[in-house]
Amino acid sequence: FPAEFFKIGGLFQYECDRKGNPVIYMRIRMHRKIVELREPIQQFLFYIVNKVDQESDGNGAVIVFDCSGAGYANMDLDMLKVLTEVAFKYFPFCVKYVIVYELSWMLNAFRRIAMSIIPSAFAKIVYFANKDDITNYIAPENLPDFMGGTCKRDYRYIPDGCPPVEQVAL
């Protein structure tokens, strides 16, 4: 995958929640709909989900949609549809629950649309949190710095051998 996918820190696995479940962070403000990168972005997303699913031995993970600082330009219903379809088809036990973090009032219309397109079974495991109550789910020492956490692990680590995005988008 392109080095920039890792360097941006928009999608990554991080420390566990309070119940010991691995956590996948998706920083929505980092996402843009770029036609040339649609497929590599989807593949990267499924790579992360598959990696976490294998590491947890199929016991599940938490997905955090960090909506802080996100706007309409970052919203991508097509990506959400693909994510839910693939999650239920190929990773039916991977998602323990979902946290939507710091969803602004401006994006409430998107929330209603998103909740209407996801399966009802999935809607039951979606929780909304803000900076005041995120630590009910994830301890401060396991939260990344951009969410007020104190964990020092580098979530922007770039594995060796990653090509630049220009090579992938050709």
C-alpha cells in the first residue's frame, strides 16, 4: 500500500478497548473521494480489517469512526455501503461494536442516511461518544493523542517497502 496511507494516520489499528478488544480507527476528516484511489483505499481498509480479524482469532474488534473535524467533503456513503457489505459477508464476527466519535450537528443528516442504509443488526451495535465519554469505552492510556489520549505508540508507522501513492494511482 502507498506510504501515504500509513503516514496520514487516517486508518489504523491501535490499542485495545476496556474489554480487551482491538480497535480500528477511521479518521473521517482524512478521507476524500478520489476516483483513482477508490480501489486501493478499499483494499487498504479490508487489509486492516482482515489483519485485525486474524490477530483476534475471529473474536472481534471495535471500529471507531472519528468524525472530529469532518465535513461534507469527507462523507462517502459508497464507502460505508461497501464496508458494511464486506463486513457482514466476509467478517461476520469481526465487528463487536462501533463508536461514532464527535459527530457534529452539521453531519446529523448524514447520520440519518447512514443509519438507514446499514442492516438493523449493525445499527444495534453503534454507539455515539464525545470527548467527555470516550474513556468509558477506551482507557486514556490506550487512546491516540488526537482524541486526548496518552498512548505514545506511533499510529503513523510506515512499513518497509511501501511505494509512493503516485505509483499506485497510475
